Amino acid sequence: MQKGTDFVGVAVVYFCHDGTGNFLMARRSANCRDEHGKWDIGGGGLEFGESVEETLKKEIKEEYCTDVLKSEFLGYRDVHREHNGKKTHWIALDFKVLVDPATVANGEPHKFDELKWFNQQSVPADSELHSNLPRYFKLYGEKLID
């Protein structure tokens, strides 16, 4: 049984920012499940027995080698996609998370080709973003700006 395909998966998704208008994104490598070369914000599946907060802190530490300084729950989304010809369904619990940019590093170089800080003026074109990010930015828009 696989999360997201055999049953609805729950993911914790995070928009990491520095408190001054910059936010962190990672370019997905060829080793990722899908959307290779696309820019994405962070996320990870909720594991049985872990709290949402524990998952948020664990995933940010694993992916970006940093700690959560402050987090804000933004809302949730139903995420319906198709992967390898199978329909997927995830519930995404979305957070805005303050991190210290001086401590950020690529903790998963096998999954991310690079990490980069962006601001509203430097966001990559929609064609360069993970397929769910344009909807995410539209949904949360002003809540993401410091």
C-alpha cells in the first residue's frame, strides 16, 4: 500500500522565508519521483505516529539543515495529480516557516540540484515551477509576503 495512490496521503508543505521578503526553493534533481528540474518549496509525508509539528521540524532539518524559528499554518489543499499513469490524492497541510538563512544548507543533494533564495520579483516562470506551486502562490498570495 502506497500513500497518495492506494489511500489519501497527508503531506506537510512549507514555504521557508527569512523574514525580509526572501524565500527558499529547491531545484528537483533527476533522482526525485517526478518534475525533474523544477523549482519547489519543501514538503514531506506525515508518518504514522508523528505529529504534524514533529514532521514539519524533521523535514526542514533533513532537507535544509536548519531549525524552525516560527511557523504559521496557512491552510490545507486537496492535491490531485497523476504519477506514472496513476491518479494520486494528497491532503497538503501548508505552513509559512521562518528560518535563519545563515544556517540553511542542502541536506539532500541526491534530491535537490540546488537551493536558492528568491523574492517576489525573482520568482521563476510558472513553466520552471513544480506544477502545484502556481496554485499555491495564488491561494496564499499576500499571506506569504512579510
